[in-house]
Amino acid sequence: MNIACIVSKRSTCARAQVGAVAVKHNRVVSIGYGGAPSGMPHCTEVGCVRGEDGGCISTIHAEANVIAFSAKFGISLDGAVLYTTISPCYDCAKLIINSGIKEVVYLVEYRKTEGIELLKKVGIKIRQLQIDNFIYY
């Protein structure tokens, strides 16, 4: 989780700094952070575009970026554990399911819990890391 927290510092969304890391066999296989699609201006440069619910719609979420990077470079996430600084939204949960990730560990619960509920429904292990047990370097 320390790596996910450090990766979150690279996020270019002005609204939320989220980082995620996929791990297989105790090795990091992919990282991701919130940011604009390749070649597009970042929120830190032009501001966030807000959707109907107030969330930024220009940013690709950290979890989606982990999965996209893995797909682009042919890295299977089947059986991986995903560490993310904020619990996944509903759309990211769908990507997590189809990528084969078996467990999601998060620090802070996202304001909408539908993503967590969906992951639980399909049997993906969900765990919130207890802050009192977590040492951030």
C-alpha cells in the first residue's frame, strides 16, 4: 500500500489523488494513477470537467490505468491483488472483475459504495486496510 500511496502523488487530477498497484506472487506487475488519457490536457493544467454528480469525468481512474497498462504490455492480472488508495467506483469494479483480479485492498472508502458491493457480489475479496496498522513512509 505504501507504493500505491507514493504512486498517487503522480495523479494529475486536481480533485482526487488516487494511486493503485497490482501485485502477483508478491511482485508489483503494474501501477496506475488518476490522469488524463494520453495526449490530452491534465486537470492540473486546464481544470477538472465535472459530471452531473460533481465528480471529475476527464480523468482515467488509477484502477483503470493499472488494467490498461497491463493489457497494453500483455501482463495478465488473473489472480492478482490490487492495492488502491480509494475503493473502486462501479465502472472500475467491472474492469477489475473482467481482468481476473482476485482481491482488492483499499485505504479510504469512496463516497459511492456500489463498486465494493459489486465486487463482493461476484466473490472478489475486499479488504479495507486499517489505518492504525498502516505505516506510510
